[in-house]
Amino acid sequence: MTSVQGGCLCGDVRVIAHGAPKRVGLCHCLKCRKHHGAAFYAAAVFSMAAVSVTGTPHAYEGRHFCVRCGSSVFAQTGDEIEIHLGALDDPNQFTPTYQLWTKRREHWLPEMDNLISYDEDRAGD
């Protein structure tokens, strides 16, 4: 079984995910943008059972971060954990297939025509 690892800048919070993610996507919603301080958010979504977390992350509305260095590491929604692609130890492990909240997307971003796009959340969520 393959696994991916990641964590915060200082190393106090670490994550390991086993197996393939359920999906990989981008989000342009205002909450994700503000949490990350970035134009959009990228994450690989795993079931909670596939992910182990070490350290003591703090959370705000399901968004988990390191209290020491402030790095955003993962989010938890229901029984899923969204590991932030920027928190992974090695880049280029996953490629997003969709983007959410495109009605809030920055107009200056290059087109991402290869992604399935949703004006808001994915259908059924």
C-alpha cells in the first residue's frame, strides 16, 4: 500500500495517508481563501480511516493548523480529511480533477479547462 506524508513548517504536526485519495480538487470559496491566505486551496481528500495525525493541531471550523508555526495542514469534514497539497513533503504527487466555487475564482488565474468546474459545491454535497 502506498502512503503520502506531510506536515507543518516546524514539524510539530504530521500526517500520513495510506492508499489513493478519494478525489483531489481546488476550492475558490472565501473561507478557504482566507484560511490559506491564497487565491485558492488545493487538497487530496481521504477517508478518516486512511489518515493518521501526530502532534496536537488546533482547529477552527474544521480547519486544522499548527499552533506553533501557524501552518495549515488539513481540514476535516464529516468522515473525510482533506490534506493540503502544500503540506505534503513531496510535490507533484496528485493532480486536481475538479474545482469548486468558481464564481469566486480570481479572474487573473489561467484557465483550467481540464478540470470539472462547479459554481459552488459539488453536486450532492
